Amino acid sequence: MQTTDPKRAVLQIIQRLSLRKPQAEALRRLDDIVDLVGPEKSTDVEMARAAVREAYGNLADADFEDFERDFPSVCFALATGVGKTRLMGAFISYLYMIGKSRNFFVLAPNLTIYEKLLSDFQPSSPKYVFRGIEAFAHNAPLIINAENYEEGRGVRGTDLFGQEGAIINIFNVSKINSEARGGNAPRIKRLQEYIGESYFSYLSGLDDLVLLMDEAHRYRGSAGAKAIAELKPILGLEVTATPKSVGSKSQDFKNVVYRYDLPDAMEDGYVKEPAVGTRANFNAKSVDQAMLEQIKLEDGIHYHEHVKVTLETYARQNDVKVVRPFMLVVTQNTTHAGQVNEFVQSEEFFGGRYRGRVAEIHSKTTGEESDENAQRLLNIEKAGDTDIVIHVNKLKEGWDVSNLFTIVPLRASASDILTEQTLGRGLRLPYGKRTGVEVVDTLTVIAHERFSELIEKAKEENGVTRKLKQVTIGDGGDVPPSKPVSVSAPSLVEQMLAQAEAKTEPTVVVADGETGSAAAAQPVTKLGDTGPTQAPFSFSTPEELKVARTVLNVVIPQFSTKVSSIGDLNDPKVIERIADAAIAAQKPEEGFIPSITREQAVAVAQELCKHYVERTLAIPALTITPQQQVLFGFRRFDLDMKSWNFQPLSRELMIQVLRTEKTSRISGEDEGDTANRLEDHVVAKLIDYSEIDYDAHAAILYDLAGQAVIHTRNRFDGDEEQTRSVLRGHAKAMAESIFSQMKQNMWREQTNYRVSLASAFAELRPQTFDTAGTGFIRDFKTPPDQKQEIRKYVFTGFSKGCYQYAKFDSDPERKLTIVLEKDPSVRLWMKPGPNQFKIYDNHGAPYQPDFVVETAAAKLIIEVKRQSEMKDAEVLRKADAASLWCHVATQASAKHGEKPWYYLLVPESDVQENFTVSGLEATHTRAPDADLLSRYIFEERPLMVDGKVAEGR
């Protein structure tokens, strides 16, 4: 087995697995501990304990006193949702890559977590924990579990093909510490004839076995601890979100070498943001207990339905999986749970709407979650057919679902509500990261009677949350009492065709939170006379309508890559080819005898294409490809060390925080005297930065570190002992100063980009909007009753819009549509949906413009901003990206007779109804950066040959 330098292995794993900040820090600390302990069967546990205690006994984010086991065992306490399973994958990768171990034993506390671990350790899993690790790319670890260990592969040390590699045993703790019926030992401890001993004994005899304990707080009981000790691993790695033993007399772990708590995860955006909700203008003391619980349940449902519609809207807008949320009701006991269940399924509760959509789940009397209950809860996440889960007692680990957004705790104290057992189960983000949509990124607790108490308690410095958002439900609140509505708006041509197919006036699909799966069927609700009715097509037979649907949905998207501009769709020769393509697409269904003549198909295609060209704002699809790999490095420079005044340290400098009495030590960075050169102390800290590759930058690193050594040595008149003391104790601070100066002397090889036109126009995809109810859909000329609530409204009544409906972020945006609709030079406009454009700023962030407008002479991207935001760094980054895109789009389409593109950044103060688009264009057009322009090369491709549509690119 080839070995990798430990520091290099750490950097590679952080980069390849894209580890989050706390995962990366935990891996670095494992690297330190391996260096301190040197784990082997013969390791002196007492000396190892002393070394780890010295390093991690007094840090603010650690609390180490003892291993608490007969072998070196350390705990990494990471908050729920941060990624403990991926961290275990990083630990295994590191220990294997440095040659420390190839035999691992992963322990799961229950069947549910056991099955999840088995899945995540399989290469076929989308959550595969080793994806990107080069050492496992061609020789994946051999997975041994409770079902296959008796086959002997783990003992042979090879897979079925004889290849050697890492061996990972994954077992449920019950498989190793429980006795079978009749007092027999568990199967794993029984004699296996092919090895002459039990598999358990075989494992305990391995000289490199490393034990990893998921949900480590579950292994502190006598039986579990005894079984673990018998395995005799060289090292134990424990991960948990709650470093306390279970039971009524729980004890804090004494072996925590890194803790990253829930407040840290919230602040860094790795989990949902907790919020507390109450009813607007409500005094909880004015009603009795029964009525208060009814009000909380009803308001919880109002918020739940609000979340459901927001999630569906987000999924439609971003082409991602729809998340089906549920509301958790935490009751006091089983009797209370039964009463709540009966009420929420009765006619008295929203007319019986939630009958059959409620799950009542009880914990065991011990308070531990049963495997059966955990599996039911996981199934709720997958099925999406449950709106309310009623649960007794606090929720345990094993079902960290991502679709819990609303918690209604009944008869609970503020302290109980703010515990990680209550909040932690619902903090996992549904899409793995925050979306920027507040409702999707929030977990809300409905707590009318505890509202003020929760807010005050959350302000405590050591509380679970440092700050709770506040949500009000009801009239005048954040969530109105009316039923939320999700409005799906197709393009106008799609709407016209649907109208012809239905032979009725336009309707809008509305997901209104009724029972049933929205994914299976959406109820259709008429919104009344909300906009101009589109003129119907002249064709009307089922055969003609079928051809029209094929042309719109299948053929035109294909031809967008074969024509030079959208206007080519009106070319008679192109129309004939479109008609032929539609007939061919229907042949598998209709057979050799088409249901429509070619002449009829051509007539249908001609009429549909005419309307498509008239009602579509053509946005070119551009492909931008870098022509060379981005390279960077650092120029040689002289360090500025005027402010350096580091002094020699004793072996330990203690610092105590007055408020918390927590202590830390600077010499925690002490590397001992293992560095061969004084410069190594500094270089070892510099290569921790992900931007620095040791192999590529070694020369400049040692040059800069050498300057630091000379500077330090001169300050102490050549005293080598004092010089080494300063470098050893302050290497990290020196590295921070050096790296900040290195960034100022970074060079980057200029990258040129080649741009090609992938398609002449992009399909106008359906858009989806959520609104507070049908009463919040109004004509665009009518401002909202309260302008700050404009995001709750959907507007209609447009004659030049590409869609019948639009939603605005501010009232100036609404006013701009009035300007667009009145201006005779404007042909079409739209508010583009997500993914309609592919524009990215220089940080890689996608940009969705406010407006796209086509006038008689040009096409415009218009962004409306408050005056205070006009010079904001993020706004300017997006403006640079959009203006560059406009230049490239103009260059790409100009040769085909298309209009030029321009980018306008307009302050809200200049959006007045008496303004014109040409006036805004003259004042606020933004030109792209000249340096960037010089690096883009447009690649022409033949689109038309001899008047025919080209088949190739």
C-alpha cells in the first residue's frame, strides 16, 4: 500500500471531498492526534492520554480529560446536519492514505442508521462518502456487514477478484453486544471453521483496526462499552451531535477534541435557520389550555400550507425535486397524543381536510426511538402523503429528515423547545445548502404562549440559538390566514394552444394545499378575468391539435440549434422541414398511415410558428469555454515585518475568557522540535491554506519562511533557542501575515474564452409563483395596499408580456412594467424565471436579471436597484457579467440580422411613468470591461447551407 505525506493527504481529502469548514478542522485535528499518539497495538495509553490532554484539554472548542476507554479514543462533536457520515469517510480515507490502517470497524446504534451507512458506503449511492478519493477510485473499499461476514471475504482481505485494499466492517451494535436465545453468544463471536476462531476474535487480533462510532453517545452503557473494549482497536473515533451519555444521569464526554455546536452551524449556514411563530395581535392568556392548543394547531397548519406552496414554487422555478413538508406536533403523553389525533382528523379541524394524512408515533417507555418508528418517519419523507406527525417525547437520532419545517410543541417549556432533540431533527436542509428563499431555509416553532420567553432565552450566549427569527401568522402578519396559492404561468403560445385544446377560456393551474399529492394531479382553479384572452388558432381538429403540440414541445426546441435566428421559423422551407419532423415524431404511435396530410401539417406548423415568433423574446443560448487551464502562482517579494514583535513562549501560555472562564493556549500550535529546518515551522502552517500547493509553490514558501527566520534571528542577536521558540509558538500567526501578503503578490495566467452559439433562442419555460391567495392577484396598474407587501401579489393584465402573470420584488419594478406597456417602441418584455439565462459573475454565482425587453431597435437587460445599492460590490459584479454577456450575445447574433443587446442598471428613482425606454437606455446603459472583451473569441458556425437548415453544428 503506497503512503501519502499526512499534511498532503489532509489537503487532498479536503479538496476532493469538498469538506465543509468544521469537517476540515476535524480532519486536521485527527492528523495532529495521530502524530501525538502514534496509534498501534503497543501504544502507551497513559502517555498518549497525557499528550492529547496537553494539546486539547483547555481549548475553547474542545474538552479533553480522558479517553474513557482502554484504548485511545477521541470524540468529534459536530452539530446535526453538518455531515458526520462524510467526516467518517474522510477519516477512513486519511488513515488509509497515510498507511496507518486498512481495517476499519464502523458501529451503528440502530438498524435505521446501520442501513443508511451501508448505503452511503456503496459507490452507487449519490451520497457515496469516498467520491473523488483517488486511492479508492479503481479499488473501492471492501464492505463487510452483518449479512456477509461469514462468507470470509474480510478474512481473506481481498474482494472477489483478489484485489487488496481497505476493508470496512459496518455493524449494528446489537450484533456484537447482545446474546442470542438460550444464553448463546452472538453469531459474530461464535467459532468460524474457516479461520479457526470467531470473526470477532479475528478482528480483535488485527494490528491496525480502527473503530468509528456513529452517534457515539449510544455506546457508553456497560454492554456496549464492554463489547467495544473487546475489539482492542488501535484508535477509536467517535462522532455525535450530543456528547453526553444517555439516561437520567447523563454525563458529559471527557474525550472531546473538537466541538462544532448548533449555533456555529446556524451562523455558517449549514442548517436551517430556527424561527419562532405566533399569531399577530394575540394574547395567549385570554384563552384556556384547550382553546390555546386548538389555535396553535390551526396556525401551525396555516404556516405549513404556506411552506408547502413555497416549496413547490421553488422546485418548479429551479427544476429540482419537490419537497413535501410535514408538521410535527409534540405532545405530552400517549393519551394527549390520541386526543390531538382525533381532533385534527375531525370535521371540526378544517372540515376534515387532514383525515387520513396524520401519523401518530410513540417512543418506547425508555424514551428511545424504535427502529420501526424511525423507519416510518423516513418513509414519510419519501412518500409525501402525510401532513401531520404526532409524536410523544423528544425525537432521537436516526431519522434526520429534511422535510420538517413546522413544529407545534404542546405544553412544553422554553428549555425543552430549544434543545437539540426538539430542533435538531428538523434542521437538515432539503437541498443540502441554503437556497436564499427564506421559507425554504427556515424551521419554525409555533409557540404562542412561549413566544417572548423563547426570544429572551435565545439571547443567552450559551443558548441553542443566538438569535431567533420571528414569524407572525394572521391578518397583518408574515403569513396571512387565507389559503396560499401557487400560480403556474405558461408562455402565451403554450396558453393559446392549451385554450384551443380545451375549447374554453384560459385557466391557471393552482396548487392550493388541498389533500392529495400535488405531484400526481394538480387541481385546476379559475381565477376569473385576470388578463386578455388570446386569439384562438384557426385549426381545431384533434389531429391538427396533436401536430401543433408536437411542433411546440418537440420540434421547435430541436430546431433552435439548426436555425440562425428565431425569424427563420417563418421561412417556408424551414416550416416544411418542421412539419415533416412532426409527422415523423408521431409515426411510432400512428404507424405508417399518418392521421393528417402533409399539407395540413405544413399549414398547422406555419400558423404555430408565426405566433411563436411574434410572442417569444428570443434569448440566444451561448456556450462559453475556457481555452486553457487557469494557472496562478506567487511573485517573489520582500515581506513587510515591521509590525512583528513576537516574543519567546513558555511551553504553555494560558488565556482565560472572563465571562465563560474557558481557557485556551497559544502553544496549542506547538509542533515540538520535529522540524528539520526552522523554516519548516512556518511552511507547515502555510500549506494548510487550500490555495497553496506545496509541490508547485515550495520555492516561494521557503523563500518567505527564510525571510521570517532571518528577521526573527536578528531580533534576538542570533540566539537559536529563542529564535526556535518564537517560530514554534507563533508559526500560525506568522503564516497568516505572510499569506495575506502573498495574496497581494499573486499572479494569474490570463485565460481566453471561446464563445459559440449553442442555439438561436431558448424555450420560454413555464413560470410558477406563490401568492397569499386568490385575493392577491390583481391588475398591474393597481399598486398593492401596502407597498412593502408587494411580494405577496401576482400581477396580470399585460398586453406585451411574454407571460400573462408576473411577480415583482418592489413597486418600482411594477411601475417599470407600466412604462414598458405604454412605450410604443417596446415589442415584448418579460421577467425571466430561474435558469432562463446562463449568466455567471466572476465568483461563479448565477445571475437572474429583473427584466428582458425587446424594442424596435434592440434587446435590453434591465436591472432596477435602490440608489443605495448602485455601488454595491455584488451588484457591480453582476452588472459586469451581464454587460459582458450582452456584448457576446450581440457579437454572436449580429451576423444573422439579430438586434444588439444592452445592459441597463437603473436606480429606482428614475423609474417614473412619464419616462421612456429610450430615455433610460440613453442614461443607464453599462458597457463591459475592455480587458474582459479582449479575452473572448466568438466562434462562428455555419447554420444555413444553400438555404437549407444545416444538420451539424
